[in-house]
Amino acid sequence: ATVSRDVPGNSAQLQLTGLTVNTEYTADISSVSGYRMSPRVTTSFVTGSDLPKDLTVSDISSSEALVSWKSPRAPVTGYLLLYGTEGDLSQVTL
């Protein structure tokens, strides 16, 4: 089900509550000025406390790249990282 919330123009955040664990959600936002509305900006996220977060790739060269992320709050014994070209993924267990 889609939920719509009006947010005051002086706010830049809204706490979403009542979400279901391990569920993928999509969030869209548009700015409103009078009767005009901007194009929507969209992102998606998955709820859950034990997910790695903020996956980034940096220090990219012609043959290497550094992949990093923030660890989940709960202790983990390792990670499974998949990477590759379109349709050809490699698997690394860390």
C-alpha cells in the first residue's frame, strides 16, 4: 500500500514508523511551490537491523577498486560479496 504524507516546507526529513521487518520499500519525494510540483526523486531501502549499509566503491583504477560498507549493528561471522560485469558475477566470501 502506498502512503502519502504532507511535509512542511521547513523540514528536510520525516521519520517513517510502522514498517515491516525485511521488507523492501520505495520512497518518492517532490517539492511543492504553490500549484507547481517538481519531478519526483526516488530511492529504495530494505528494513532490518542486520544489513550492511552504505555500500561504496572508491579508489578505482584500471585494474582495481576498493569496496567498503558499514557493518550491521549485530556481530557477523563474514560477508558474501558478489561483483562482476553484466551477467557475469563472481562470488567472494569474506
